Amino acid sequence: MSVSTVSNAWIVRWRSVAMALLCLYAGAVAATSWQLPQYNHRAWSMLEGAPADVWALAQTPDGYLWLGTGTGLYRFDGMQFDAYAPPRDRPFASHNITALGVAPDGALWIGFLLGGVSVLHDGQLQHHVAGSGAPGDMVLAFAHDGDGATWVAARDGFRRFDGQRWERVDERWGYPDERAETLMVDSHGTMWVASEARLMYLPAGARRFVDAGIDTGPYASLAEAPGGALWISDGRHGTRVVAMPGTAAAPVKVAGGGFGHFAFMRIDPNGVLWATDRRGGGVVRVSRLERFPPGHVLRAQDVDALMRKRDGLTSDRAIPVLRDREGNVWVGTNLGVHRFRFNNVQVVQDERLTQHTTYAVAFSPQLGLLASSGSRLYRVRASGIEQVVDTGGPKIAGIVPHPHGAWLQAEDGAYSLKDGVLERLRNPGENWRSMTVMAPDGGTGFVAMQEGQGLFRHDGATWQRIGDASVRTQGATALLRDADGGFWIGYAGNRLAHWANGRQRLYTLRDGLNVGAVTALARVRDGLLVAGEAGMVLLRDGRVRSVNAVPADRFNGVTGIVATGGGEIWLNGIKGLIQIPAGALSSALESRTPLRHRLLNASDGLLGIAQQATPTSTAVADATGRLWFATNQGLATLDPARLHRNAVRPTVEIRGLMAGGKAYAAADGLQLPAGTRDLRINYTAPNLTFPSRTQFRYRLEGFDEKWQDAGNRRQAFYTNLEPGSYRFQVMAANESNVWSEPGATFAFALEPRFTQTWWFIALCATAALGVLFVLYLLRMRQIAEQTRMRVEERHLERERIARELHDTLLQSVHGLVLRFQSVANRIPKDDPIRAVLEQVMDRADEVIVEGRDRVRDLRACAPQSALELPDAFARLGNELAQLHPANFSVVVEGKLHRMDAMLRDEVFWIGREALVNAFRHAEARRIDVEISSEARQVTFRFRDDGQGIADDVQLRGHRSGHWGLSGMRERARGIGAQLNVWSRPGSGTEVELRVPYARRRRRKSRRFWHRGKIEGDS
């Protein structure tokens, strides 16, 4: 018989055996208990970006899953597959990768189908080609010992690399075989090697292998179980468990092959064996390994599950198996990759509990856990589910336990289940209506609300009515008997009633009860929890306290509440199962922050949502502390003490940056080109358990004032960034709220455009100042011209008025005087009338003189500049001296500065008034003008040695009928000057005017901006 014929016959025989074993397996599955671990299965096919022909899997310390495939090397962060491209000048020996291994220093070792080894460490790639001593044929496995050496099993032999050189492992190491099939380093540091003939091991630190006395066959695989047992699988003997050398158990000699020839085996944290079957294909799962003694050969009935393509695998051809650092199991096939994650929530997989729409659950000390489905009541045990009773038609909607059984609420009334006997109770009242809610009474009976009839208690023998007519009997949705003997009754429409000691108190929306229809009530450490269709509140000390969550609808539709002995609170709602840690409720109420909680949903193994509109709670605890929940898909359970918590801190990586349509590597010191304003920063944190629950927060130093919560988004967007230096920081937390420390950082800078540089801005500022200065000069010139024109107009107007006065009024008065004089001449000199007329004409002459003086004043010319003020005062003084003789002088000290024209005019008129008063009224012999110019002010002093000013005039500020002094003070105040007058009767007078130059400039500035006001004052 040819080799081909023998092989075909062997294959046919094994296929027949496999079919028989599968039949046995099917029977084993039918008896599967809910206590067996349940897993969430997630597949990534080629349609979802996964590579094909996955032959090897490994996980590096940064959390990335690496896939060695027939088309190259890939990595996966839980969300995205990325192909690794080696440098162009240093390509891989082959695209077909058959083995991966991770060294203690985090280096990734890569083996190829055609031989050769590459090492990827910290982004640097190193190649070992066959000519250097590395394997020259297909690499099968890697192992790394405590001495830092790497061991390689390959088709062309067994090799060791000590970091410097390669050597072949042969008789010098006590290894007799030509090659090794597989390698494994156990938890004690012992190296295990399986060849086609035997199993050997090398203790830590030893230099020679020891024969374990266990025969092996081709294509062997190894796995270490908890407790130190060793699992071996090969093509000759199947799969079995053996004791470690040195134990009491003797070596195992297997005569025939057992179930399965596994290509890879791994054992997860729950002690479950996962393997890929070379014979029949698919993935095999075996739990409770402790039940198998050393020497046990695996049988089909020992298997929990056999998963193939029909069960969701992308392909039956599955080879590599990996247990990651978070406890997940990964399997690679030739069409994708799969993850199996332990479910915190187990589902009672029995179709008898999923074929109806009404379920109830309760725990009875005598009967154990009870669950109803339709008209049947079941007892849930570790071995399975058994029926207890059947009402024969009416559906069981509620269960209340008692010491000898349970009370049942059905469609046609209440039932008593005692010592296995089901008895229907007589209904209270004559007009029977359905019971809407029921609850334990704190003893051996129960309380129930009968629709339209009232609240009743059944003590095991008779019914008793509770409350009076004030207790509302319509629309009750929840019921609780409190420890103090009072009763809480929840209704639709934000209504809660408390009946105690013969009195009722209501809580409504006005009291803060904003939960809609009340669906669950429970007494917890912090008070009374009230859940409803639209949220949850806490009632404490007679006050309703809001319980907030993020998102806001997290506590909607809660129909079951149970508190554990440790202070945890569990809710069964439409969003899933919610765990509230001990103390979190009081902390949230005190700090007025959202309640910290954890949600378990379909991703954790929960099927369906909380059963709604139930007469009893949908969440209970059994005697062991295990929790049970009624859902619309049956019964779910979990053990709070064994919840999986991911304690691995995420490793955050900044993948790169996109700006202006160009990708940049995230290297510190990156200089982005000028004009960059918008950018996108990509980051990630590998999470192979719940990547969608990874939470990120980031901050861009130089832009963000505080951390930004990004949720599970793995990108940060920034727009309108100014040129400058920035540092991006990002942190991540896994699904268990374990945060990365310290996160990842990345510094970069945005180069400025030419128009964004500081010197361009300075240049623009200088140009702007220059333009403003030119505009200022132009404005000053315009104002000066306007002022000159205003002054000229004023002088022209004064001259016109002077002409009009001279040509009209003065001439007319002079004509009248002449007429009166002619009349007077006709009257005798001794006539009293002539004397009166002459007095009138003398007064008229004085009026003419005063009028001429005013005309002369109007025609007087103010100086054209501050430099002309001394000359103006000198001319004025000389003119006045001709009419009123006196010695007159003008003295100037210092250099006069330029003055504003308006200011100059005001100074002149103040000085003129002082000089006119001195010449006309002082009867002075000497009059002096002293002008003193300093840095900040100019002072004008007008002195005379005349008769002075009377005291009463100084007190009043002016002479009766004269307003010269008042006008001088008003003009001085108008220009911001200081006017002082010193005088004593008989000792002369001194008038001092101090004009600040600074005030002059400020007034000038105000005129520049408030021209309208200045012109109005002029």
C-alpha cells in the first residue's frame, strides 16, 4: 500500500471517530449547567479589515496584538488593524510569517516560512539570516528563558541565541532529537520541549535537558494548567493531562489516541482550556480542568463547546491561540481573527425560561431560586432546571417566598405553595379584580394591592385590610413593607404614598418626585430608593433627593433593586444591569455630582432588558450572594464577588498628526510649516477587552486651559491655532476606570508666516504709528487753520460791530448831544433847567467816551503768537499811558513756548482787563508787567502802586455794576489757569495768572477730539 493510500485511510478513520465523538459532545452540551463560564465571541473578518492567513499571535507590553500572517505583519489595538511596513532598505526575509514571540524586554521576535528571524524593538528592526546561524527553514516557535536567551524551534533544527551568537541545541545540551516541535517556559522558569518522540525539559539555570519519560507524536502542543499540571496534545496520542516531574504521579504511557489533536492550547484565568483542532477544525473549549486527574485522556464528553464556521468562526481552519494580558483568548484563522471574552453575566440557557413574556424570580430558603415562565414555576439548581408546579393555565406574574415555600400571584388570584402542594387562596372582597403588586409582609405572609378594592395582607390564613379610604387603590405599580411596619405604595404619575400608624403621607412632583410611574422600591443604607420609568430618586429624612447619572437616562425603567451585604446596590433596568459601589450614593448626594456606577449590558453577556410591569422585584440575591435578574429574554445571573476587573493600565500612544492634508509622525520637536492653523491629532490606547469603553481626555498646552473629555473618540481636532510652541497630552482609562500614568505627550511648533512674525507686527505697528502721526499733523494743521479762521472771523465781527457802534449809535448819541446843546444855549444860564440839561449832556459825553472805549476795545488786535504777548501788552500799556499817565514796563524772564491761539487770546484779554483797571482806576504812578516762563508753566504778573481795591469789593469779587474781575476769573477757569489777586487799600494791586503748559496740551488734545464743544465755547 502506498503512503498516499495509508494517509487517506487514516484520514477516513479519524473522520468517523470525530463524527462519533461529536455525537457524544452534543449530549454533553445538552446537560451544560449555567455554572459553566460563558463568553462573548467577537469576530473580525477581512471585510472588517482583518488580515487573512493568521498563523501566529503575540502581545507586546504596550498592549498591541500582533498578527503574523501569510501576507506580512499586522498590529491591532482593539479598533483598527495596521500593517507594519519594514524599511525599504531592510525588508523582511519573507512576507509569510509563521511564528511570533515576545522577549522579557518587550522585543517582538518574528519567524518566517522560508527561514530567518527578525527582531523588532523600540521601532528598530534587526534581521538574522540563515547564514548567520539562524534557522534556514520554517520557524515553528519561540521561547525566552530567565537568562535572556531565545530558543527557536524550526523545521531544520533546534537553536539558541544568547544575544551575541547562534548555536544548535544538540547532544551538548543533552538533547537527542534532530528538531523540536514546540516550546514552552512554565511558571517556574522550566523550559519544555516536545519533539516527535519525547517530552524533555530544562530546569531554570541548567545546561542539560532531562527526559520527562512521556512519549509524544508529531505536531505537538503544550499548555500549563493552574496547579502545575501539564497538558499535551499531539497527532499520535491525542490530548491528555500529565503531572509535572517530581510529583507522585507516574509518567503516562498512552496506548491509543484520545479526543482532539490541538495545534495550540492556552488556559484562561478561569481555568478554561482553549484549543484549535487540527483534525476536525474549529475551536475547542474545556472547563473545570481540576476534575481531570493526571493521566486522563480528553474525551468528547469532556468538552464544553466545539465552535466551527457554523457557530460564527470565519473559517474552520484555526491555528494560533493566545491569552492576552487582560485575560481574553484570541484565535486566528485563515480568514480572520476572533476574541473570546469572559462574560460577567451568565444566562440560564433553557428554552423553558424564554418561551413566554411574563417572568418572575424569587429566592426561597426551602426551595432555592424560583423562576416562573407562563403558568409553570421552576427551581434553578446547579445541575439544571426542574419544574416545581403548574397552575394549569393562569400565568404566574409574582413570587413572594416564605419559610415553607412561596406565595404566587397569578392571573386569577393568589396561590400558596407549601411543602410541594399548590393551593389557590380565596380572594378578598366580593368583586374580584386582579392584584397589581405584591410584597413580603416582614413575616410569613404577604401584602398585595387589589385593583379597585384596597391594600390587603394575608398572614397565611386570612386576609386583613390595611389602611382606610384615603389609600388609593387604582394604578398601584410598586409596593414595599418597610422595617418600621409602614407601607410604601408607588403609583403612576409621580405619586408615592406612605401609610404608617393610621396616617398617610403623599409625595408628588411638587416634592421633587420626578420619576414618572414608580417601578421599584428598596430600602438601602442611605434611605429609600425610588425608581421609575424616567429615573431614580432617594427619599431620606422626609426629603426627595435627585439621583443623577451620565447619561441622564441611565436609571430609566429600573424594576429591580437589590443591596448586597457589602453595601453595593444593583439595579435591573432597560439599559442593563447597573452596579453602584458602596458609598457612591451618599458621596454623589453630598458633592451633587453624577452617581458613579458601572453598566453591564449585552457586551457583558446580558441578553435582553429588565422585565417591565412586574408585580414583584426583578432582582434578588440567593443564599450565596449570587444575584439573579428577570429579563425579557429569560433569567440572568452574576456573582458580585467574581466580577472581572481589568487592572491593566492602558498604554497611550500618539499615532500621528494631520495638518494641511499631510501626515506627520508624532516626534517631539516637530516643526509644522508656516500657515498651519488646523490640525488633527490621532491617538489610541490598545484595549483588547472593551475598546469601545476606553475613555480619553487630552489637553493642548498653550491652547487648552483644562483637560478635555473626549469619550472614546481617538482624535483631537484644533482650528485657528496661532504660531508658537505647543505640547499635546493625552490620557486613557479602561472599562474599569483604571487610568494610564502618566499618559503620552508630544511637543510641536507652528512656524509663523511672514505676516505673523513679531518683527512684521512691529513693522506694521511702526507704519501705523507713522500714519497716525501724519494724520495727527494733518489734523493739527486743519485745527490750526480752523482756529485761525475762527479768530479772524471773530476779529472781523468785532470790527463790524465797532463800525456799527461808531457809525450808528455813537453818531446818533453825538447828534442828540449837539441838539440838546443848542437847546441849552437858548435857555438862560441862571435857569435851573439849563443846569439839569448840562448835567444830562455831561453824562451823555461820558457815554460817548465809554462807547468810544468799547469801540477801541473791539478794534484791539490780539497777538498772533505767544511770542507777541509781551509786545501786545507793551503797545496796550503805552496807549493807556497816553490817557492815564503812569510809568509802565514789560519784563520777560525765560523763553516763551508756543500757545494755542484760543489760549493765547484768553491770556491777552485777562491781561488787558488787568491793565485797563490799573490805568483807569488805580491812580497809579507805576504799572509793571512781568512774564516768567518755566518748564511746566508760564506766569503773568500785573502790578501797580495805586490805591488798591476796597475790602468789600474783594469779598464780593467785583465792584457794584462792574464785572471785570468776575470775567477775568471765568476766563482763567475756562483755560485751566490759576488767577490770584492781592490788594490792600492804598498799597496797590497785583494780579497773577499761572498757565500750565501741560494743561495747555491736554486742552489741546481735548479740542482735537471734541472740536464741536470747543467751537461752541468760542
